[in-house]
Amino acid sequence: MGNNDEDTYLMLSGIQHFQFCKRQWALIHIEQQWEENVRTIEGQHLHRKADKPFVREKRGTKLIVRAMPVKSNELKITGVCDVVEFIQDNHGVEINGLKDKYSAYPIEYKRGKPKVDDSDILQLTAQAICLEEMLLCEINTGYIFYNEIKHRIEVPLTLEQKNKVRLIVTEMQAYYKRRHTPKVKTGAFCNSCSLQNICLPKLMNKRSVKSYIEGKINE
């Protein structure tokens, strides 16, 4: 697969779905059975920025870039960073069109409050991996702003987390390549899933969505 095959890259945002439930991720990203297709929404968002790839705002020694498209050719993932803050730093990297050097810090905005699992952190880590590849630098710190607590939390982006993201994305790619929707153990978390009517967890222990639908059609 060459670098021009970005249409086949997985969405970075899918890491969160995958951590919540591998089956939910597959239904959204492989079978695309979701009310609003994620790729369409992100695609529209990117196209709106096509003439002006991202919005820059300069504040003293800080450059703020909003809705910045990012990708990793290594992991074959693509996405959008809510905000990337570039702080002037003599040990940083050169930014196209600017004379100073900067260090980059990805910032993700979330509607709710910090999660009990690490899915938010892994999404931020994946963004950092993309930025590291694009800017040829090392990023060890990011931030998550939680709207419910109106506070941003500093997140260390460790090698351990980066390796975990690589393992998760490798597994996602394997499912995607086979177009395989896995079966999973059901649990209380199924009740909070927006796809439970599609997934039909009680039936899915034995049958796939496709076979169930085909069975209904043939009745």
C-alpha cells in the first residue's frame, strides 16, 4: 500500500470505539452501520478546510493550530487534532513559513469528564505518533480539556502508551483487512451502546448481523 492510498487508512478516532468494544468498532468502521457515518463527517470537516488546511492563531511565543489534519503512514491511520499548540523552543522543530523553532503539544477537547479507562489518553497518544512522524520530532506531553470540569489535564505520552497504540492499531488493521466483525462477551456496557439495536447482543452469540438480517428477509 502506497502513501497515496489514504482512503484505506483507518480513522484515528476509531481507537476509542475499539477500546469500548471491538465489535462496536467493527460495526461502525467495517460494516459502517451507524446513523451518521464517521468517515463522512470527518471527510466533510476536512473538505471545509481544504482551501485553508487549518486555522492558525499566533499569541506571542505560542502558535495555535485548530482542526489540524494528521496521519501516520507507518500505522496507516488518519484523523484531525482538535488543537495543536506550538510553543517557541530553540530545541524544537522548524515550522513551514516561520523563522522560529517550536515544540508541538496536541490538545483534545472532550464533552464529558475524565474516563475510567485510558481510551482518551490512547487517542491523544495516536495523535502524537502522527505528529512525530509528520514533524520529525518527539512528543512526550499532551493535554485533554474536559468540558464538564472546565479544566485541562496534562498527559504524559510515554513509550509504553505509544507501543500500546501500535499494538491496538495492528489488531484493528488485521480485522479491517479480513473485513471481520468479531463476537464479544456481552455485559452491562451493552446498555450504553448506541448500536445495541444493530448488534442485537443476545442473538449475536450464535449468529452474525448479516445472517440475522438475511434470515429476517427470507421469512
